[in-house]
Amino acid sequence: MSFSPIYSNVGKTKPFLLILLLISATMAGIFTYQSTQKDFETLDGEAYRWHDLQGQWIVVNYFAPWCAPCLREMPELALFHQSLPKNTRLFAINYDIKTKPELSAMIKEFDIAIPVIVSSPDTKLPMEKPPYLPATFILGPEGRVIDTIMGEVTAESLRQRLSDLKALN
């Protein structure tokens, strides 16, 4: 009995197809994993990666409901947020870890009108937690902290600080 030349490559094709299938599945898994990763999430459900924010100026304000100066500066931060300078984003983050429902209740109670990062063990920030509050960090377009303001800020002082930093870069 002789075999046709057409069937002589069948045994060689199966391992090749199996390898191709495994490589495709691995690549799909890596892509899916990377696309679901986030560095932080805001209370409104928006997920962010710091890498995707590069090229923008980012202001991150740490606050807490037990910090009177933090609560005094919230209307100023809201005013700043209403007219953000070009290519600038503002986020607040609660100093203490809270669940989404707790954070939502706190935002409502204190009438906080800026995007708030959900502080969780999975939250990745490009700065260390500050030793005291309020604390405001300014990240340059490269994604690194280039200025830290310890104490209360006003919309005008924050706008001026950003303008000075942008002039230097």
C-alpha cells in the first residue's frame, strides 16, 4: 500500500498548527490582560493608567474629611477645576481607604465637585502618601512629580504655580 504525497505532510502540519494556535492564544491573553489593567479609578467609574496621561499636567490633591483645611480648600479646587488650564487634569484622593459607597456618601456630604480617585490597595500613584494634609502634587507632562504644595491652596495660587512651572519646561 502506498500513500499519496498529499498525505505525507499531515503529520508535520498538526504540530505547526498547534504551535500557531498556542502563540495566538497567548498573545490574545496578554492583550486582554493589559487592556483591563488600570492604575486608578475615579468614583464615577473612569479607569486610568498614568502612562496614558503623559503629555498632560496632572494635579493630585490629598484630602480627608477630618482635615478642616482640606475641606476649606475644596471650593477653591472646584473653582480651579471649572476652568482648568490647557492640557491639565485635576484629581482628588481621600487620604484614608474607603469603599465606594463610603466615598460616595462623603463626596455628597461635603459637596466635593472634582473627580475623586478611589483609594484602594490596588491604587497606583506616582507619589508617596504625604505626611500631613492638605497636600497637592503637580506632575509634569513626563508623568513625574515636579512640585509639592503642603498646606491649603487657592484656585489662583494653583493657577499661578502651574503657569510658573510650565514656563520653566
